[in-house]
Amino acid sequence: MYRAGLSLLVAVALAGCVETTTVPSAPAAAPVSRASGPGLSVADFNRTVSRVEPVAERQCRTRTQGANCDFKIVLETDPRAPSNAWQSQDKSGRPVLTFTSALLKDVQNDDELAFIMGHEAAHHISGHIARTQQTAMTGALLGGVLIAAIGGDASAVSSAQDIGATVGARRYSKDYELEADKLGTVIAYHSGYDPVRGAAYFTRIPDPGDRFLGSHPPNGQRIETVRRTMAKL
């Protein structure tokens, strides 16, 4: 879920936020030769994966307890798939970061791709899937209980549960995106990339603005978050 901002592949929209914690990390990797767009190749993708994946796994092990930090980063080659990237988990609980070929055509350099990878890895490290599912379930429960309490029938209760789940899931989604932007900046930087240059991707995609219950914050706010985070590194 990245086209209008990065996103998380779950049954409901993203939610919530916790302040990102600064942790010890290895020195920034040596600068890499960066492809410049429009579009990147599969070779560019594989090179970026080889640098970002170990850093993401190190950050995951440092920041979590008992989490599966064995990232699998894959390229979806279906030509019909829209420009997108998302984080999910396979049946064993292994975190999977998926990028479509269309997204490779949209990014203009390795810095943008590395930042997106760091952002998606950050969703897993921060536990956003579990936290989103929990707030969605809480919203669904409260919505159903309230309608049932005033005498709503089964159909009304079901509709209220759907609405409650959406509201619950999206309550913190913008904060989750900003949280992932912060940690994604750290991951990209320590992989040897320039996150500020990477965040320039936001200048070329539709700005979601600050819509009520929108899933993503304004692009300008995301770019500023990256800049503030970089200033502390």
C-alpha cells in the first residue's frame, strides 16, 4: 500500500502510533552508486535489498523481543499489479515485504527504493499489523454493542461492526505511517542511502491531505518527519 503513501497489507486500514525509540546501530554503510531514474531495474532492486535487509533485521532484533526478524523481500512481477509496496506475514509468521514492478518504474533512484523498503520493514518492527487488528476488533465490538443496546436488528449490528472496525483501524493510521517514516529513515541511512533524497518520492504522488479518517498523513508532513529524523542521526 504505497501509491498514495506507504501502507500495510492487512484486512483493515492502518492505525495508531508509538514514539520511535533511538537505539544503538552500526555506523552508516559506505555510500553506494545510485541509479537515477526514471525507473529502476531488477538488478537495482536486488542490490538495494542486499544492503537494506541486514540493517532492517539488525534494527528488528534490537528493538523487539521474540519477533521474527528474518525479512523476505520479494518483487511482484505481475504486469497488471499497480504501483505498490506492502508488508505482510506468511503462514509461519515470517515478515514479507512485497514490491511491484510498477513501483520500480515509478521510483527515480536507489535512495527512494531504500526508503520505501525501510518504511515497510518498520511497520513489522513496530508491530503495526497486530496493533491495527486489535484496534479494528475493539471498534467493531463497541459499534455492535452500541447498536444492539438501542434495539438494532442483526443487519444494523453488522453494519455498525463494519463501521466500527474501519474507524478503529484508521484512528491511528496516520501516526503509524509517520512512525514508520521515522524508523524507515534510520534503516535507509544505516544502509548507506540518503533518506531525504528518498523522501522526494512524496513530491510526485497525490497528496492525501489531512482527510478525516484518512489512512495517510499529508506528504509535506512526511517529508518534514524524515528531515527531522535525519537531523538527529
